[in-house]
Amino acid sequence: MDDSGIMVGTLFQLGPVQLTNTVVTTWVIMAVTGLTGWLVTRRLQMEPGPVQTVAEGIVSTIEGAIRGVAPDHVNQLLPFIGSLWIFLVIANLSGLIPGVHSPTRDLSATAALAILVFLSAHWFGIRLQGVKAYLRHYLTPSPVLLPFHIISEITRTIALAVRLFGNIMSLEMAALLILLVAGFLAPIPILMLHIIEALVQAYIFGMLALIYVAGGIQSQQLAQQKYREQNEE
């Protein structure tokens, strides 16, 4: 039983270390995704076949979404945001496999993803602009606002984790309750609802992650511009 009250199957335990179904499913998804990506990009052709066409369409769609939020940093953000989006889609849809629960219905998994987004937002800002220039935006427009900036960073990370966890958990529980009540009389509508909601939640989480990362980069750039203007005056 985890902190959220959801039963998590423990496959192996060595002291405080537990190997749960969530960990195994996550590893399998990462392995399958990595292997698929390697196979698809192994022999790229100028005239793509069906598989390469689908892969290029996915990449182009993600590039378009990133370009709409951070047009100057598409190449830097594409590997992280693209990997996050693809993982979330597969993870959310994995609950459709009989006997498999989506990793994102586990609060520990969504918390790990939210922390990854939190760290990535700062990492990209520091990498692109430097430590001093990046940290300066926390003191803009006044150092008095520093505690509020910190609280905002923490609360949005918590909200990001809880939102995905709550939606996926409620989705799987609702589907289970409907099947228990109605049997298999309405499996197709439930299946379609699950697919649509899983895709929507993956999109929302990925888009929020993109906005947070791009916001950190752009807010730092605005602070740096204002700092230069003050020095020129």
C-alpha cells in the first residue's frame, strides 16, 4: 500500500528497497520505447516507408508544439519534451492491457515525473544562460518576491504530480466499476473513453512541462534584458 492508499503489488523486497509493479512496468515501457526508437532510426531513407512516415509525423507534431511555446529553443527542448510525451502516452494507455496497471496511477511515479520537470526547468535555464543570470530572475522585480517564487515552484510541482495521478487513478477505477455493474455490455464506449482521457492527460502534462521549462528560460531572459537596460542607464 502506498501513501495514496492505492494497492501497489510488491514483486521483490530487499530491506527498504521494493520492486513494485509500477517499477517493472515503467522499465518495460522505457525498454520498448528505446528499442523501437533505435529500430525506426536505424535505416532512415529519403523516401520514407509507412513506419518512418509515422515516426516523422510524431516528431513534426512535437516540434510544432514546442515551436509554438519556445520558438528559439526547439532543438534543445525536443529530446526531453518528446521523450516525456511519448512515455506518458504509452504509460497512460498501458492500463488497457489486461493485468497491467498504468504507472501513472501511482503517486510515486507521477511525483518522480513532476520532480524531473522541476529539475529540468532549472537545468535548461542554467545551461542556456548561466547560473548567475538564471538565478537573477528570482529577484525580479524585487527581492521581496523571492519567497513567493519559491512557493510557486513547489506548489506547481505538487499540482503537476497530483493532477496526473488523480485523473488516471479515477479513470481506471471508473472503468472497473462500470464493468462490474454492466459486465461486458458496454466495453467499446469504456475503451474509447479510456483512450481519449489517457491521451488528453498525457497532452496536458507534457504541455504544462513545456510551459514550465520555457517559462523558466524566458523569464530568465527578460530579467537579463532588464538588468542590461538598467546598467545602460
